[in-house]
Amino acid sequence: MIGRLVVAKSSNHQIAKSSIHQITESPNDFMNILILNHKEVEDLLPMSECIQVMTETLAALARDEFHQPLRTAMVPPDSPGVMGLMPSYRSGPQPVYGLKVVCVFPGNSARGLDSHQGGVLLFSAETGQLLSLMDASAITAIRTAAVSGVATRLLAGEDAGDLAIVGSGIQARTHLEAMACVRKIRRARVASRTIDGARQFAQWAAREYSFPVEPVDTVEAAVRGADIIVTATSAREPVISREWVAPGAHLNVVGSSVRTTREVDTATMAAASLFVDRRESTLNEAGDYLFAAKEGAIGPDHIRGEIGELLIGAREGRTSPDEITLFKSLGLAVEDLASADYLLRKAGGSGLGSWVEF
């Protein structure tokens, strides 16, 4: 039952503590939940901190400390978007349930909106009571790039610093930040569907970073010679061709998270050492993998390892300077849970967020 709506800023530390650590004894008592909007999530979850949170999370996933079913997608035939449900559970001394409900509307960019809209919810694993509701768009943008940062730190060459970004939206921006956190970027080139989009991205980047960011007319012009490549597009067909990718390059393939679209051609998938966030998700959901598998170029054994397995030493990463490595990112519910749990704990003394009787 939804009770009275009473809002208090989180500078009230006693409210924050009781919301996280205490469960009301009477079923008629109200529970305080934390609400964080988009800007508050951004302020509380800087990229460098999120990279560390994702490092710990992926290692814990490899140690079987999370339970996560495959995501569920609802795709109505008459809707321009889809709704995804991403539940997860973390065991251990402070167990918690998480659920991200996200609507993906690719046409939102024309409206000046992120394509991902929704909320991340946390629930007590002792009583099931709701603990918090946070903006899913901001969490998704930051944690997705942070995971690519973890993969790049593990797989890219130590001196890699020539960056290509394909795409100019929200994920392109957060990935530029994440790449700059884990490698010393010497220069970056950006390609988008239009040169205007690439120019606007470069103008924004010039205000934020000291290294040059050059807008280019074609994906090929961005990718040739790059030793770190990020694809963050809404493309349905490949935007990367094998002949453009230099020996020793590392790719973060981010844009497609469904079976029916891909950003990388089959030849690139076959030539690269493939690393993933989760095998089960890749084999069931990743168009980049599934198209290449359907064409007979690769199979399950082509997956060299999960990023978490590299972190705990169960699998080996890059083995030679000329090896092409590719991280296929799908995004996992455990990443949303861990981000939200970190935010819930950090918000208590920050003065950010609102606590609502629920």
C-alpha cells in the first residue's frame, strides 16, 4: 500500500540510516525509500568509482555470488519501443534484490532524450520491502561505459591511446570518459550517422578533455589505425569491416543488445579473441555473436572468457601484441543492482536524493 508522500532530503542522516539498515516491525508502519533522479545519479557515481564497482561486481559474478536470469523483453507490434525487465539477486552478508525496468526507444535521440528510460529498484532480501528507486537512464549510461573501461584496462595494449568512437550519443560520451580513465588517450576520432553529429560531439569533447577529438566523415576514417575502438550505435547492420581493424586493436562492441542487430561483421568476430560479460547472455541475446555463428564462422568455443573470469584469474586475456581483442557488451542486471546498491550507501551523508515514506 502506498502511504503518505513525505519527502526529506538525504542530509538527514538518521533517515538515511534507518532506510538502509532498519525494517519496520509493524506492517502498518511506513518505510523510507530513497529516490535519485538523473542528475543525482551522475553526481554520486563518477566514472572512476563506477569502474571500481564494476570490477568488484564482475569478479563476484564469476564467483557465483549473484543470481541472474536472462532479461525479459516485451516487444509490442504497434510500439516504436520495447520494455525490458532485468532482475537479479546478490547473496552474502548483505543480500539484496534488484530490478531494472527500462524502455528502449531508439527514436528518442531526435527528441533530445536518452533512448533508455526507466528505473532501477532495490528490495530488501529479508522482507522484500522496497528500498530505493533510481533513474535507469543515468545508471545505464555510466555502468555500461564503466564495464567497457574494465575490459579495456584488461585487454587493450598497455600503450594503446589512439581511440575511435563510432556513435555520438550518450554512450559515446560516457565511453570517452571511461577510456580516458583507463588509458592515456593521445587522440580520438569520432564518426556518426551525420558529420554534424560528429562535429557536435567533438565540440563538447574539446571543453572536457585536453587531447584532440576529431570529427570524421566515415567510420573507416575513424577506425583505421586506432588501437582502441568503441561502437555505440543503433545500427542494425555492421558498421565495422575487418579490413579496417589494425593488428593489436581492442574493440568494445556496445550498441546492440538484441538478437536481431549487430555492429561488427562476421570476419571481425572470427578474427578477434572474443570476451563477454556473460556467456549465457551472449549465446542467447547478442546479435554480433549470433549472426556470425549462424554463418558458421564461430561457435561457443570462440568465447575466450568472461571479464569476471579474467579478474579472478580463471581465464587468460591478451596473449600477444598483434592479437585483436573484442569485448561484446550486453549489459547485465547485476551491474544495475551493484550500481544502485553503491548509490544507496553513498547517498546517506551526501545531501542528495529524497527520502519518501512509502
